Amino acid sequence: MIGVFVDGMLDESIEYLEFINDKKTVCVFNYTEAGNMVHDDQLKLINAYPKCRFIDPNWYIFNVAVLSTSYLKELGGYDCRFQTTAVSHADLAARTQRDGCSTRLFNKPMLKCSHLPDTSRRPRSHTFCHSRRSFLVSKSL
């Protein structure tokens, strides 16, 4: 899957994080697949791992999320033992929410994803934004 960022969404999340000024706040965004926004129920971590008894049903999956770099480092970052980003970002979401982070759902798309090759602009599985103390976790592209 490939995708492009929606103009202005990253700036909006960074502005929100700077306004809140709480490093344990995570902005969770939606995304589109083939032109349709993913239903907000599918943004819950429990939907990806329904048989896991350690996941709170209110936790979000971090398919597309923005959080502070310092908080990411405090949590230990991605666990590189996982071979796929689908597992590593779910693990990061669980560790972050178990740690008591505050999640803010922006139920609008930050990424437009597609299986069509003409929608890509240098696709990457993760995009790191070093400016303004933020880190972006994007859907596996």
C-alpha cells in the first residue's frame, strides 16, 4: 500500500501538541483507503488483536499518530525485534497507552492510501519529522 499526506494535517497535530504542552499526549489520525475513510471503530487496537486480553477496548492503534520525540525515547522507541511495522506500531500503541498517555482522536485523514501506483510520492513505511520535537508514525505503506 502507498499513500500521500494530506496538506496541513501534520502542522495541525504539531500545533495541537505544542498548545497542550504535555509530552504524554498522542494525536491519532484516520486515513483513507481507496478514497474511503476508515470507520472510526477500526482505529481501536482491540480490532487488530481481538483475542488479546491485555488490550483495553478504549485504546487506539497507532496506524497514523503523532507524539513527542522525548516521550518516544522515554518509552524506548520501536521494538526492533518485531519484523513488521504492523506489530511494532501496535506494540508502541499498547506501551504508550498502558503508560497513561492521553490520546486525542482527530477523526479526519492524515494519509490518503491506495493500492494504485499512481498515488505515490516517495512512499516510506515510517516518516520521521525531526523539526518541532515531533515524531510521526504512519500506516505501513
